[in-house]
Amino acid sequence: MKVSIIIPCYNEKNTILEILKKIENVKLDKIQKEIIIIDDCSTDGTGEILKNLFYSLKVQVIFHDKNLGKGAAIRAGLKHVTGDIVIIQDADLECDPVDYPQLLKPILDGKADVVYGSRFTVSQPHRVWFFRHYLANKILTLFSNVLTNLNLSDMETCYKAFKSSIISSISLKENGFGFECEFTMKIAKKRYRIYEVGISYYGRHYSEGKKIKWKDGLWTLWCLIKYKILD
């Protein structure tokens, strides 16, 4: 059994090595870890760090010649997956790889095809959110649930684990943060078995490098409508 961990990365020179250390320290019984990092044309020196990467884990690095967005980076990583299960992992340390075992458990137990790590179904430590971020996430998740007839608590979460076999059944197109809602809409249409587990959350301030903006929320609303209508 192998799990492929996809890390889309843009301007994360201060965190990229730390997230790799955290992944290495996670113990997964009888499961190999494959790491695929996509540097989305970083301008802060992240690319140079990755070019000189020497690591004990199996790490593959893909470099983009221009900044294309999170969704495009994930799509690029999916093309190189050789594992049985995929985990999406941001490079910013907001989500902790220590939660991998509980993310994987519903899939390994044969109960789920996809598992979302919810920042709201909280059983682990989490940083208190900005209220407006919390409200925007709740509105987007509610709108998504109305259109998909799901009852997710955190559609926009970074942590999504899924069987690699589902990759060939959905065609992903979004380049930016619209990936989250596109993925959710398309797996809902395919009627995959979806579970949620609570995860820890260590959110960042914009001064610490947080990137998502209010315009991304508006684009997410549009994408939900678009992918409800389109395949």
C-alpha cells in the first residue's frame, strides 16, 4: 500500500522543509509515502531550496515556469501519482500531517472513497479563525451542500484524501482555488462515498503568508454554479 502526498507550493520558503519533516515523522503502518511537490513558480527562493533538496523520503519535485494556481499545481501532481491513495497537503503548516492516520482510516476500512478533513468538526487543537473567514467558509459550504445534497461542514478544507482510482473518472479544470468546489461537485455527481474527520488547524494571518482573498470566494460561488450545470 502506498499513499501519494501532493504538495502545491508557492512562496513557502519558510515552511516547505518543516512540512517535509512533519510528513517524515508520521508513522503509517505498512504504508509507503510518496511525496510530489509542485513549485508554482515561486519568487521567494522556495524553488532554490527544492532544487537542492536532499531528503530521506521519496520526493519528486515539479517546477512550473509561470504561476498557474493551486488547482493547476494539483492537476500536475496527479499526473505523477503511483500510490493507491492521494492526500492533498498544503505547504503552509496550517494543517498537520499528524492527522494522516485518521484521514486514511475510513478508506483503509473500506467505508469511504473520499475523506475530507474538517476544521469545524474539531477534536484537535485549532487556531481561532477570523469571523469573516469563518462566515465566508460557512456560506460557501452551505451553498455547496444545497447544490450537491451533501452535508459537509468544511468544503474548502485543504485536507482531502481519496482513492487514486477516482482520478480517471473526473476531469478537473480549475487553475486556482476553485479546485475545491469543482472537486466536491464532481465527486458528488459520481456518488462516491464521502466521509469527514476532524483535524487540527493552525491558521495563518496574511502577514504570515496567507494567500486566499475575498475574490477567491466570489469565484468559488461562480464555480459551484458552473459545475452544477456542466460536467
